[in-house]
Amino acid sequence: RHKRNAMKKLLASFILGLSLLSGGSAVLAQAPATAEAATSAPAAAAEAPAAAAPAPAAAVAPAEAPAAAAAPVPKVDSGDTAWMLTSTLLVILMTIPGLALFYGGLGRSKNMLSVLMQVFVVFSLISLLWAIYGYSLAFSGEGKFFGGFDKIFLKGVTQETFGALTTIPEYVFLAFQGTFAAITVALVVGSFAERIKFSAVLIFSVLWFTFSYVPMAHIVWGGGLLGADGALDFAGGTVVHINAGIAGLVGAYMVGKRIGFGKEALTPHSLTLTMVGASLLWVGWFGFNAGSAGAANANAGLAFVNTVLATAAATLSWIAGEALHKGKASMLGAASGAVAGLVAVTPAAGFVGPMGAIVLGLIAGVVCLWGVGGLKRMLNVDDAFDVFGVHGVGGILGAILTGVFASQNLGGTGGLTPDTFVMGTQVWIQVKSVLFTIVWSGVVAFISYKIADLLVGLRVPEEAEREGLDITSHGETAYNR
């Protein structure tokens, strides 16, 4: 009954959000010059690398639009290419082994391999789907919600072609964006870990990637609705973190609680591995955020510094809040705080100043601590590794506050249109983008889980869950018994 009531409330909130979006979509519209400039990050992507920097020339008056519209001549820059290849490698490191170890340590020892397998195989699966059709649907065509099939099976993509960035080969841009797709789907695994069927994970991953991640990437970064309307998302607050957090929350409800949840301690079996995983995430996140500048430039440097500062601030504020509440600061709290800071600064990394990043991190640590505690209890959900509490809550917070701290008055860059930046207007645009992402991801996730349930069932049998998914799903164990 509690599960049905919770799902009813969740669906009601989705419907309410959808009605708000449909009733207020016109509010997002801005002047044509803004629409042309507003596709942010991995989309510094949709602009020349210089446009990612907060140069006044990035914002042009409509009368000057014809001259400004002249596209730069594509030419490979070896420095930019080397940096983007390095960033791509760093984001791969975030997922395998970073995220896999972070999640694996949070689970019980009998489920360690099942978590590693899910992350590892999802990464492999999404990498292939991205090349086959995901890249084309996200970064070709001019639709508001979906791209086109111009580059399906990488048709027309060669060593000589360029994508959205004009100083790196298209293959590099393709690979960089593919790592974002893969880690986003892998993030969802943490919500329903330790009780879901492996086959159901794969079916869900294909469906949700196709109908949630790919369109959201196009909508924000590929010239779609939100990017054209001015939403700022430097490296994936909406596309990656809110998207994955909402899908995880829906999955936690639909798969149901683990046996013993709320009655016995379901404690992490190796905080050492979790700390190693969190450290790899932090290191890899420099490729995630600074790489989203699209070039080896000053904007990448700003994103790099902000990633250090926001993460450090969130780590300290989380353990401070934990110490005040529980009397002790924990290693799990420090690792979780770091990830919360990384999540919150993701949409803001290239748009806010260093002091703004510190304040953002301090707020994120405390708010996400509440997200995995008080809010989780209010929602009455078994989000196993707190995907929603950290990525969902942190992504929402970061996306909205990007509209605040991007202001030049607070040390920010003024977004992509500094001459016309208005904090109140930008915050409203950010709120609308958050609501849109929540509704889109939630509805697609619900349908995707339902299809997986109808095809193979979502949950393993009770006996298999008690014995552990390592043995029952994969026929092996992580540790000698």
C-alpha cells in the first residue's frame, strides 16, 4: 500500500510538472541572438572554443547577428585535441573503475560482483548504442526534442570531419560525448542494486538511454528546446545528474525495497573501496567538467579550479553536518560529500567564479546530507546507494544556483550572453529546465521499467536475493569464502 501511494504521489508530481511546463513554455523564449548562443557546454560543443570563454564578443546585438554568424573555419588544433582525448580518458576512468568501485564498496559482499558487472556491461552496451544511433539523434538534425538520422551508424563521420567543435576531429567529440552517455546510464544502477535481475537492467538501459538520455542531450546541448531557450548546463546537471537521479528514484519504487530494509543493517562491506572509487571519480571529474569547455583554454581552467573548490567545500560541509547531527564524521560522509560537490558544480563549472563555487559546494554538502537522510525517509524509498539523494538533489540544486552564481555581480561569467544576463530571468529558465528534466526522465523511466517487468520481470526471487546476486546471477564470488 505504501508503495502504491508513493508511486501515485510521484506520478501526480510528474503530471503537475508537465502542466506547468506546457502552460509556461513561452516564458522560456528569448531573443534570437540568445537562442543562437545558448547551447552550453559539452557544448561549448555547439560553439567554437572561444565562445566557451566569457568574452564580451560572445553576446552580440541582433543587428550584428549576420556578421557574428560567420562560422569559424574548422581546423584541427593539436593542443585542443590532446586535451579532449585526455578528458575522454578521464571520464572513462570515472565509470570503470571509479563508479564501479564506489558502488561496489557500498553494497554487501555477496552482491559485489553483480554491481561491478552491471556498471561494466552497461558502459559497454551504451558505448555501442551511442555509436550506432545515439550520437546521430543527439547531435545532428534540428528538432526540438530529437535530432536526426543523418549520422546513423556514423555515416559520414571520418578523420577529416568536424562535429560541433571546430578544432578537434569529430571522432574525438563523438568519443567524449559517448562517455557522458555511458556514465549517466550506469549511475542509475545504484538505486536498485542488490535485488534486480541482470537482464532487466540491460532492457531498461537500452530503453531509457534511447528515449531519455539521447533526447535530453539533444534538447540541452544539441540545439534543442532548452539549449535554444537559454538554459545553462556546462557539463550535465540536467542531462546527466537530474536525469539519472529521477530514473533511479522511479526504479527504487518499482523494484521495491531490499529484504530487511528498515529492519536490519544493510551496511557497506568495504568503505575502503568506496573511498578509492570516490577518489577516482574526483580525478576523472576534471575531464568531465574542464573537458566540457571543448578546448584547452581559460574556460577549461576556470572549470578545473571550480571543480577542486566546490568538491572540497562540500566534503567539509557534509562531515560538519554529520558531526553536529551524529557526533562523529565518517569516511562514508566524506566520500558522499565529495560526490555531492562534484554533482552540484557540474552545471556551473564554467559559468561561476571560484568563490561562487565554494559557496555552492558548502550548500550542496548540507542539502545532499538531508537528501540521503530526512528526505529519503520522507519518500519511504530504498534508494540503495542514494542516487537520487546525491545526484538528483545535487543536480537540482546546482542547476538552479547556476542561474544565481553565474551573475557577474557574484564573480560569474554571465553565462553565454554576459551583456544581457539577468539573474532573475536566468534562475527562472533554470527552474523550468529542471522541471522539464524531472518530468521527461520520470515518465520515460516508468515506461521503461514497466516494459522490462513485462518482458523478464524486474526482481530476482527472494531466495536468490538472500543468497546474493554474485552466485545466483553470475555464478561466482568476489571473495574466497
